[in-house]
Amino acid sequence: MPEMGRAEQDSTDPGSTAHLRVGERITLDEVAVQLSAVAVWLRQLARAAETPAVPVELADWIEAWERTAKELDRHVESVGTVAESVEGGARLAVAFLGGKPWGAEAAGQPRDDYGPAPVVLTVNQVWHLRHQAQMNPDEPTVAYREHIGPVEGFESKHAAERRAAERAEALRAATLATACPRCEAAPGASCRTNTGRLSEVFHKPRTATAEEAMGQ
């Protein structure tokens, strides 16, 4: 039975994530729980693979799965620490050493030699600010959720990079399926240079035609 409020897994598509979370977005506590479940599953699979139905030595694979489970255990511990820092009541310094702001106060601030003031922090920045608060107990501190402010539509940079790669692949496929208006390559065929050599890239008008069709 699924946990109360949690959907059942109904797909193996990477984009199907409702079964991993109760709310609209996954919490770090939920991430830790799910990672721990994966580690348990890997260890159970490794144990089952010790005695396969048809005798074959799987020791190398079993050891690799057990190493992966140990690595997941370390991730679970790290995620739990970060969860306490950003979802719990742990206190963070209100600014980096040198006074560089973060969170809502960083919006619109000029960049310095180390880059722009971060609105949303990385894990390493969270750890740094928490350590800074612990080392300077007389300095003002703040909870992460109080200081981060509203960040509408936030997503990891990994999501943006993934979508860009998916669009690039879709555009490549669409371009290949489009006839080239410059060299008259048929759909499915590569473009050709002026000397008749197969080109490793598409002609720009062909890509532009495919991109326009994708946009429509």
C-alpha cells in the first residue's frame, strides 16, 4: 500500500515522480528516505544474486552493487544534514565572510571577483554558512527558509541543462527529417558541401526550417 497522500508508481519514465513525494515538490527528507530504500533494494538484490537459478559466478557484480549501496548510505547522511540546515531549524550566518549577502537580500546585487551574490545556495554554501554560524555564536543568524525568500519556479541547473540537451536532440532529429533548401538533401539524408562531400553539420537554412516547425 502506498503511503497516505503518496501516489502509486505507475510508470518507469524518469519524469514520473509523484510516487516519490507527498506534496507538489519533493522534500530533502523524502530524498533521503528514497535513497535509503534504493540502498536496501540493492543489498537485497546482491544477496539474492549469490544463488542464481542457473549457476553462474556474479561476485564482481554483487560487490559493485554493495559498493554502490555504501555510497548511497553516505549520500543519505549528507542529505539528512542539509535537510536539517534548510528544512529544519538550523541557524546560518546572515552573510558570507566579507559581508557578501545571500537569499532575498542578494537579488539584484552586483557580482564580485567570485561571482554574483547567490539567491539560492548550493550545498557547499549551506555548509559554509552553518559552520560560520557555529564558529561565531555572537554574530546574527537566520533560518534558511526565512532568509531565502520566495523563489518562484526554482529548479536545479541540471534540469535546465537536461531540457537544453533534449531540445538539441529533438532539433537534430527534426532537421534530419526536413529537406535541405540549400543543398536539396532529402529528408533522412545528410547535407552535402559545394564539392559534393557529406557534411558533418546541417546547413543553417535546414536547421532554421526545422526549428520553425518545432516552434509551431
